[in-house]
Amino acid sequence: MRKLSASILSLMSGLAAPCFAQVVLYDNGGVITTPTGACIPVGGSSSLLQVVGTIPNGYYGYSHMLTATNNNRIADDFVVPAPGWNIATIEVLDYQTNAPSATSTITGMNVRIWNGKPGVAGSQVVYGDVLTNRLTASVFTNIYRLGSTCDLKRALFKSTVNINTSLAPGTYWLDWQAIGSANYSGPWSPVVTITGQRNKPGSNGIQSLDGGNTWIPIIDDGVAPEFLSPPLPQDLPFVINGTVGSACAANCDGSTTVPVLTANDFQCFLNNYAAGLSSANCDGSTAVPILTANDFQCFLNHYATGCS
């Protein structure tokens, strides 16, 4: 840990308690549609397969299950803007057909983050693996996935995985797989669902049915057995939580020479704060005023931790 001067320690003593407020860094899209199905309990919501004109969507969800006979994965992309993100957790949606909603049947999840599209030459895994169970919680969302028949067979669960990594600006792909109860089919993931639309514009989700060796587009081509609909690409719902900041959040001036953290970083932060720049919003707060003494405390805590 870096030593702080007496003047810096004095400044810290007059500030609020340490603050590393997590915020939603990215949301790839929701699944709730209107109107709510007649069968849905009071307070619940629907995620209804959409019909546009006479053309219906046909897929409730897509497999990302690891079972004795299946090794399937799904993936979708996201963009990290400058100055970077410190990712704490990621939330995804799952269901197992006919599973009860009282307690989630999702028991495990492994995650990888790629610096490019999985399966494309040059793309590499920059975080995670296919073995570590990173699941920390899985809870009922009070949302049911529905088709033309209103039923409660597909209760959606929000599964949270622990990440705790930092990413520099760039385009990445999130790739994941879930383990559930052998008593029910799946786990399955719904797709981003928008009332009145058969897909989210720009959708590009992908799926692997062989453990990540090969990948195919996630598409919806209508209802079996006719499949009369033109195949439409689909996106996957996931939310990324954490804080805005570079991999070394205290390295405000972006220097690379040793020592990386110097008085120049304090001056850089003070200049950004005085200018009202978003880069000075160290604690990721959204309430007005955005920049407060908590941002000084946050910066000092990062500086004290140092750059590894």
C-alpha cells in the first residue's frame, strides 16, 4: 500500500467514509412486455413472444445448459467506453421449464469475457474460464416467459455472478453457461424482448452447442413446423454492475513510467474536478450534485491501494 503524506491524510480525515458506489454500467435490454397476461399473478409481469402482423416469434429461449449430455454456451457483446470499467457483478436471466418459482433451480454458472467475438481468429479470453462457478445468487424476478398460451411454466430467475475485474476501453463479448436441476429442462435464456418488435435492432447474440468450439447466430425463424418467418437475429439480456474507472483508477494522467502514481495524478484529478468532467466522478454517483467530497475520498482510497 502506498504511503500518504500528512497533508493528504488530513484531507482524508475531513471527508466522508470510503465510497465505491456500484452503478449499472451497461444493460443490454429487458424482457418485460405489455399487456400482462391474464394468468399472471398480481404484481407479476409477462415476457411475451411477439407477433408482428401475422408473423410470430417461435422460441421461448436458447440453451446454455451444462448437463450430462449437453455442453452449450451463449454470448453477446458490449462496449466499454473511456476511461474503462471496474466490473463487480453481472446479472443474466434463466429459466427451467416447469420449475417452481419459489426457489431458483439454477445452481452454477461459469463466465468468460473475450476481447473479440468468440470463434473468430485473434479473439482471446481476457477473464474467466469454463470451470469456476461464479454464481452468487439466483432469485425469482416475478416475470414469466409466455407464448400464445398464458401459463406459468417458465418463471424467469435473475442469476448474479461475481466478476471483480477491470476492463480498458474496447469491445468485448460475454460468454456464459448455467447448471440447473436435472428434474427440469434447461437452463434456457430468454432474448431481449420489446413490445411490438420481433427483435432488438442490431441484435447479434451467438450460441455454441459444443462447449465453445464453434458458434452460430442466435435467430428466431418463427413457429414449428412451418418456420415461415425470415430468420431474425436476437440479443441476450444481461446487466453489468460496477464503477467507472481505468484498470488503475488512481492513474488519472495515464502515465506508464514507474512510479505510476505521483503528485501529477492528484493535479490531474483536481483539474478534472474543477472542470466538472465526468472522469472526476470517482464514486459513480448519479444524484445531483454529481461531484462531491465523496469523489475525493474515492480517489484517495484508490491512490492508497496503488496500482498492481
